[in-house]
Amino acid sequence: MRSLPDIFPVLFTPRLHLVEIEHLHQPDLFYLLTDKRVTRYYHVIPLNEVADVRPVIDLFRKRFNDKEGIRWGIALENKTELIGFIGFNNYETADTVPLVFALVQEYWGKGYMAEAIEAVVQYIFTALEAKKVVADLLPGNVASERVLVKTGFHHEGLVAGGMVWDNKSYDVNRYVRQPNL
């Protein structure tokens, strides 16, 4: 698998552009990450004010600079506000990339996340030459399971203790996609 590029890769789809998350996006991420409907199945550090998002953005930038992961902000075409994010924090193995994503609730059910997932997965397979993309979901996250299946992922199985958050382990449903051979 290739290493991450030095310059942040901006991706485009017919309705979206996937961009580097900047400090100007703090209010957008605060709105996303404090919505209980969005974070019901997504562990997030408690955020009390918009400024609390700054270290999160700094961490995304550090992970990219250290070639450990990419987190794209999802914006509608010709807009600067983010409606979500997608990416990965690290490589699980030399050939597997773990995908994470979240979308502002007002944009659910409109195909935006499927469009973003397809763009990112294609980038992972072509530019990074990964052999597998995985997404681990907490049980009950039916909407995310549906979008993954819609974009070509299949349910590999339940991974007992597959996620650790705040020193507690959680079972996760693992979804997998491999390149079309």
C-alpha cells in the first residue's frame, strides 16, 4: 500500500467536494458532533462550545501530516460549510483502511453519504492501492449499515470487543469492501 500524499487530496463528486477540514469549519463540526441523533452510534469527546472543536481539527491535520490518516470534510458543491466528514484515522494493517463517516441529520436519506463513500473508497483503492476497506458500526446503526451495503460493502460479522472507547470495549458489526477485480 502506498503512503499518504504530501498535499491534501481534494475529491469531487457530481454534488459534493471533499476538502481538508480547517479551523473555519469549527461551527460546522460543533453542530454535527453535538447532535445526539448523529452521535447516537458514534463516540465523541464531550464538546461544550465551538472552540472545543479546534483540537479535533488539529488532530486531523496532525494525522495527515504524520501520514497516519485522512479526514475529509463533506461540502455541497460551491459551498464552504461542511455537512459531514469521512475518512480514516490510521491503517489497521498494511492493506486495510478503516472508514469512518458522519453526516448532519438534515442531509440524511439524500444519497450524499453514498456519494462521498464511493469517492473515498475509489481513492483508497486507486491512489493508496489498499486491498480492503472496513467500517465498524455499533449494533443498531441500521442507516449506516444500509449506506454501506448500497455502496458495495458486505457484512463480515460481529467483532466482539472490536472497539474501545473510554476504557470500555464494544462489539461492532464489521462491513468490508474490496476492489472490483
